[in-house]
Amino acid sequence: MKRNRLFTYGLLIAAILLSLVPATGRSLAQGGSFPITDAKTGAQPFKGQTLHIFNTEVVPVLSYEHQILDPEYEKASGVKLVYENVDHDALLAKEQTMCAAKGDDYDLIFVEDGYSGALEALDCLQELDPYYKAAPGDSHPEDFALRAFGTVAMHNDKWYGMPTLIAVGIFAYRTDLFTDPKEMAAFKAKYNRELAVPQDWNELLETAQFFTRPDQGMYGLNYRYGTANNILFDYMIHFGFSRGVNFFDANYKPLFSTPEAIDAATFFTSKELQAVQPPGHESFQFGEVMQNFAQGKVAMYSTESWAIPLLLDPKASKFADKTGFAQIPGWKDPKTGKIQRALLSAGPAYMMNKNISEDRKRLAWDYLQFAYGKTLGYKLVEQSGAGLRLSSLSDPALLKKWPHIAVNAEQMKLGIGRPNDPWWPKAENAIGKQLQDALAGTTPVKDAMTKANTEIEAIVHDAGFDDGKHHYITVEEREKLVCKKFADLGVTHPECK
């Protein structure tokens, strides 16, 4: 009896002590909320602390984000941001090593959409639901396109990150060339049609051939072929998806040896398309293709939205005031004449390291909800011409300043996400390597795509995903997962019915 009484007194004392602890001192498992940085009220609950971020700035928009967003957060919060930037090719391997060791050196980690499954398997990604429910701040997850949020911020039905980039394809072109009366007259005389931004693959090749002038140091366009990751992305974004290519069927059977996939790869690696690109293009990666357009070496540039800020920056591009943007040219069905368009929706998110302390998790969330929130999302578009949030991309004042953002917003709604299963990076490398072999001419296109398909089948089999129990999530199913997540969070989204 005495033991039971002492136990009861102990529970009572614990309850009283807990009631005296402010909400900021309670764990999220116990409910309640915690203060966050608020520029309006001047709240600085994390002032004097340091946030450590494992990062890469593989594409331009990310560096522009840090220039625009980070000073705003540091000023408002009193928090110091410390980055460790690594080469993109080394990023995943280093993150896997850190996760396997349960490392807590970094509070936030830069995770591409295709890598989240591999890191989730190591149990180092922290779900964000409880932090949002305790202190939503300016995060507004419903302010992203469904498909983009499901691809970049989530892995299957779990919310792990705040998008730092939503990459969708976009077509850049030199407006000074396309509006030059002499160029227009010469083009019409040669092709018997008006010079205009190409709408389909045939027009793309024809226009690129017209502008290819090696004696003047100018070529029609160029693509990224230099790494397995780069070549796969440009293949899918600019040709594969519009041709109807997908990654897998519902049972994880790879679809890289279908007639559509082979047709897209044949055009992408053809000698005709190679002939309108600068010498050495076979090894080009992100940097080279951007610089070639910025320096006027190519007339057109099939790229992604991450390149927009650099191309519009007069300090970085000689043609910043002569750059226009349009939709990526699609595949024209020879039977119907209809142009088919589809795009990848990809990108990285900052995800919270599950192995850090509760206090540091709150700090990490504070940064995510403020720096990548709705308010600063407006400033990002206003100053860079590129952004993530639908509210900013549809704002009348910003549309007037940057007309191309309307295209970006629509493409985010239609984008197809790449797989993010734990083994996907291996599959991505397999198809990329085979595309490089087809480009080099060492393997015929059909044979290369068939070999890639066989290699990916083996990767899927070794992972046990061809057992009939695993189901590949379609874009429509992904949308439903996001809508369910939003319902759980108590928010509404116009695309959810």
C-alpha cells in the first residue's frame, strides 16, 4: 500500500511539474506548441544559435535563394547559418554514410527527390507533421502544386522536407535573333514558314540547323550529356515524357525498351541533333550548357527552371535582356498532328535529420517555415524571376514583371516525378550509362535501351520489388497521397476534390 501511495504521489508531482513547464519546454509528443521566429512580432526564440546545413549548390537558383532568403532569416531570427557545400556527385554517398552512423553534425540535409527513399531506409529523415501542427508559421504546404509537393517534399505518404527547388522544363531562346528582320526573312526563304519558337521536335531541329554557324562560333542548341544523371534528365524532360515514356508499369516492370523509349532516345542521340551542338558537348554538364547560352554560343537552350535567375542576371549573362522563355517543344503525333507535352517535376528539399536533438529540430523547422515560407517566396520570385509557390507565380504584379512564371506554374501542376525508391540511384545510373554509350556510337540505340532495361530489371529483382506485392505509384495516385496528407494536417488545396 505504501509503495502504491508513493507511486501515486510521484505521478502527481510529475504532473504538477509538467504543468509549470512552458509549452516551449515540452516535447511534441506531449502536444502543445512552441514559439517560432516572427518578423511581425519580433519573436526570436532561437537567437544566438547556429543551424548546420549539409548542402550542394549544383544549380544557379540555389545560390540566388541563399543570397535572397538567408539574410532575411538571419536578420529576423538572430540565428547563424553554417553550410557545408559538397560536390553534387558526392552528395548521396556522404549522406548515406552520415545516416548509417546516426550522425548529428547537420540539422538539415539537401535531399533530391530521387534520394529520399535511400535515406529513409537508413531511418534518418524526420517527419514534419508534428512540427507543422505545433507551429505552422509561414510554411503553407498547400501553396505548392500537388504533384510537385508529392515528388519533392514527400516520400510516398510521409512528409519529410520543404522544397528548395521545383524543377520543370523550360525553353530559353535569344529574342534578338527571333525578332531580327534579316533572320526572319532568311528563315522564311529557306523553309517557307515564319521564324518562331519551335513547337515540336522537327521544328526544333530545323530551327537549330538554321542558327548553327560554326564560322561565327554559334550553334543551334545544346544538351547535358556529361554524366549519367544529366543525360537521363535531359532525355526524359525534353523528349521521353512528351513521347509517352514512363519509368515503370504498376508492377515495377521497367519501360526503357518500349518503341516510344527507343524512338525518343534515337532522336536525342542522333547525328543530326549532335551536329547543331557545340564541339565537346558530349561531356557537357550543368555549367557548360548554361554558360554557352549566357555567352551567346547557342541560340536556344532547352533547360529547367533552375537556370532562370542566372539567365536573367545581367552580371552573369550577356543576353539577360534578350532572353525569352517558352514551353519545351513536344512530340507531334504524325497521325493526328497533335503536339504531346509532358514534363518531369523534380527537385531537392531540405530535410530534417532525425538524429539531432529535439531543440535542434525545432530550430531546423523554424528555418524551414520562415526562409522557405510564403512571404519570402514572393521576394524570391520578385528578385530572381523564379520560384516555388503558386501564390507568387500567379501574383498579378509579378506576372507583369515576369510573364514566363505563368508557364512555370502550369508545368508544376503537370509534372511527372521520378522514382524515389531506395535502389533508384542505381537504376538511374544504369539507364544514363547506356544513353551515353548510344551517344558515343559504341552501342546501337535499340541495343543500349534493351540492355538498360535488363539491368534495371535485375536491380528491381535484387531489391525484391518485382514480387507482385510492391506497387509503383502513378502521378494520379501520388496526388491522392498528398491530398490525404493535407487533410491530416487540416489544410485545404484547390486541386484536392
